Amino acid sequence: MNAAWYGRPGLLNLLLPLEGLFRVVAALRRRHIVPQPCGAPVIVVGNIAVGGSGKTPAVVAIVEFLQQRGFRPGVVSRGYGAKPDHYPYLVTADSPADEGGDEPCLIARRLGVPVAIDPDRVAAATFLVEELSCDVIVSDDGLQHYRLARNVEVLLVDGQRGFGNGHCLPVGPLREPVARASTVDMTLINGVARADLGVQGFAMTLAGTQLVNLHTGVAQSLTEWGAVGKPVHALAGIGHPPRFFQLLRDQGLEVSEHAFGDHYPYTADDLRFGDNQPLVMTEKDAVKCRGIAPKDAWYLPVSAQLPESFYRELAVRLQRFE
């Protein structure tokens, strides 16, 4: 499907009538859903294309910025794939991934901020404001969750894949038409932007310098591994695994690729490859694999590198509701 979504639609053109229906429904939802406030300012970080765009690292960077400015931020998420016994569900550093979801668990463990999941993001945000005294909410995804009133919309765009073939689901990867990109407040472009991207924004890169053992927490330099061309099995169950594999190769590692679907539910057998090469995975995958991974398993924490100009503009927008 990705090959057609990010290339020529081919036989997917047969689904053009369904795309037309999808566009009508998307437009009606945006026009008629009444946004509901949660009692605090809301920053939504999301995308209009299906697949990985670096959204969660951007959320982490924005939350850290808010903390530095003295805010008490909380994060809300749908919690894709999570199966808690109640909603809203407060995700903590100790929450299992099958209850809290991989991305919310990653954020809770990395930042220690309140994280709530609920398919109804208004309920999750209101819970954080009323019960935990959060004074600003960051929504991890949810650009299309129009019931949650928002003060700032931040759009993530993959610099190379862009908006794919330009079609909405199911012919293309878009949740909303490309024109939606012109209505957001700020845009982050992850990676080098191709010449025909068709949108401008702040440049964002992802960087990681240390590998961390899943079991011991011991950290080792990624540069040192790369200097000797260390062969590794690289595992990624994210929206766009090739980006992770290329990041490792750029550091000099010899990579055997193992790509899985986004939010993939791993088993122990998925993590064993019949040799003694170390296993390297994303931090998002590590949240789910710690209890089943072999001893020589490592994850690479990455951080979003955002320009000061992005933070300056965000600070100006924050002044409106300080």
C-alpha cells in the first residue's frame, strides 16, 4: 500500500469514488463539530498523512520547552492499541504498554509528566486540568479530533515523503486534503525537504548519540559502535522504519533490517535471529519489548532538534494565553 500511496496510485484509482466520499465526510466533520474547551490552552501536534513523521519526538521537545518556561504541561493521546480497564487512563512510567500504549508510555517514562489516554481527547484533557492541575495540554496527534478546542496547531511533514501521491484515503495517505496544511499555525518539516514538497516550515532533525541496554540501562556510544562498523539486527515497528535504519547506517553500523508495522505487538520469537549479533531498536519498540528481548538488546533514544526560531514563535503564541 505504501508504494502506491507514495508513488503512482495505479489500481487504487479504482477507489476514487471512496476517496470522494472520504473527503466529503472529512469536510463535514470539520465544519459541523463544535470544539469543546478543556479549561487550559491546547497545543495539537499532528499530521495529515498516515505514517511516521517524527511526531512523538516533536511532542517531547515541545513539552520540555513548556517546562522550561514554568508551565505544568500534560499530554493527551488516543492511546492506539492500548486496552486499559477504564478511561481516562493515567499513564505513568510504570504502566505496561498494553494498557497505556507505546507512545504514551514512552512520553511518560522520558519526561515524567502527566499523560492521559482516551479516545475522547476532551475527556482526557479535562481530567488532566481538573484532577492534576495541568495548565497547558499538548495533544500527541489529534489534528483531526475537532471536538478538542485548540489554541495552536503544529503540523509535522516528512521532508522526503511529503504528502505522497496527494490523494486522501484510501487512494492516498492523506487524512485530509493537502489544503489543510495551509490552515495550521506552525509547520515542522522532518529531514531534508525535497524540492517539490509544496509547503514551507521549520526544519527538524532527529538525533541520537547513545545506545541503551534494555535490561541494564547501561549506555554506550553510537559513534563507537559505528567506528568499527558493528553488525547489528535493527528492528523498527514505527510509521516509517527506513528512516531509523538509515540513521544507524549513517553512523557506520552494518544493518540487517527487520521492519514491522506501526504499533506491532511483538513476541519473543520476533526478536531472535539465530546468531549473536546485538539487536538495536527504537525507543518506542523498547517500551513493548523489555520483558521479552534477548540480553544483547539495545534501543536508541532520539531527540528532535528544532531551531530557535520555532521556539521563539511558539513563545509569542504562548504569551496570548499566559
